Amino acid sequence: MAESHPDKGKNSGRERLIQAAGSLTHQTLFDDITIDEIVKEAELSRPAFYYHFPGGKEELRAELVRAGLISDTPMQDTRQVIMDAALRVFARSGASGTTLDDIATEAGVSRGALCWHFHNKNDLLAAVIEQTTPFMALRQAIEQIEQELQSGAELDDETVLRRIAGGFYDSTAQSAIMRLTILLIHTHPEAAHMLADKIMKGRQSITNYIKQRQEEGDFRQDIDAALFVQILAMSFIMRTLGQGLSDLLPFAHLSREEAIDQLVSLLLYGIRFRRPERS
């Protein structure tokens, strides 16, 4: 080993780590190289690695790119592949019941490649939560509604609520996020709170719309706007939480459009202000 790096004693630990990583990339893909292999090649320790690269593997990757030792366009986004796989496995088994080997198998990568991107399971869980965007289809539906309203389009309440209900329906079809939130409640309450907070912030614009229609006198003011939105959301979230029990759940026998139509009709009937009929 000493013969391959005759100037190790003269180089700093940081330079030795960069040289070692660069040397190893001639033999295998960067993402498949482990930290242990790098520190062994550099004749240093893991603590030394994190001393020189406190940002971990991604900081070293950036340094190698700057040095021209690896390309800044990897063949695949291994980090994203791992995070997508982790979300699926966490949602199936919960964070406590999941191992790094489970996630590596799901992602189709080696454990070494996984550990190159994430220090440990908690690091990976935090990254998944940070990236997760609950109710993407709902957000897109809301943005489209807002753009049309700002451009002067006239949208009645039924049209708006049908689009919002469709956003909830399509978002909850991607069930992993919802199941993960429930599984984290008792094992990782802080993580569950972070996910729940993202979900609640995403609903705020819908709540504001309901409040506006109440102020305009078209919706009943005695109905809590947030509760209205919660009922709308939970009607579709139940499809996610009860997967495998679909025959026992609401809307089990209804198509997407039928479920949306019936729920919106029911909620509109309950919240619309109806003036007393004259006798």
C-alpha cells in the first residue's frame, strides 16, 4: 500500500482522501465505493474522513468533480433511487422495522453505495421527509385554479371543489407518504410532526377559499372551514390507510368521478347558505 502512495507522509489527510477516492474511481463506479475502502486506501480512519469532509460523501463528490476526477453527471441519480426505495420500505415496515439492507435491496444497490450517500438510517429518514412533497396532485390543482381566477375566469364553487377533490383523490393514490406518517406517529413523533405540518400547510389555501366564500355570504358561517377541508381530505385518505380492506371502505364500489361527484354534492349541500323560503 505504501508503494502506491510514496508521498503520503507529505500530503495532508484531505489530499490523501481525494487521491484515494480518485484512484478507486478508476476501478469501479464512484457510487459503489465505500468510505471504508477510501480510508483504507488513504491509510486513514473514518473519523479522519469526517474531520476533513464534515459534509460527508456529497462534499467529497463535489471536491472530486472540481478536481476533474469524476463527472458531474453521474450515470444515474443513485441518491434519488435510494430515497425513493426508502420511502416505499419505510411505508411498508415503519422506520423501526426497516434495515439499511432492506432499503439497499429495494433500491437495487449495494449497502456500500447506500452508506456512501447516507451515514445511517436516521440520516436517510430525515432526507426522505425533507424531500417528500405530500399531495403533489392537489397542489397542482390548486395552482391551476388560482391561475385561472387571477386571469379573470369565472369558476363556480362546484367546479372548484370538484378539482380540489380530484387533487386529493389522485394524491392519495400515492399512498406511501400517508402510511409513513401514520407509522411514524409512535416511533418517530418529531418526524411525523414534520410530515403532518407539510400536509397542513398545503391545505391552507383551500381553507382560505372556504372562509372567503363564508365572508361573501354564500357559505354558512357556522361551519368551521378547517373541519370542512379535513372531512374532504379524510374521505380520500381512508382509501390509503385501508389498503387491503377496500371492500369495507367508503367509495369502494365507486369510480373516481362517481366518488368525487357524490362527496362534493354532499359537502356543498351542507355548507351552502340557503335563505328561508317565503311562505
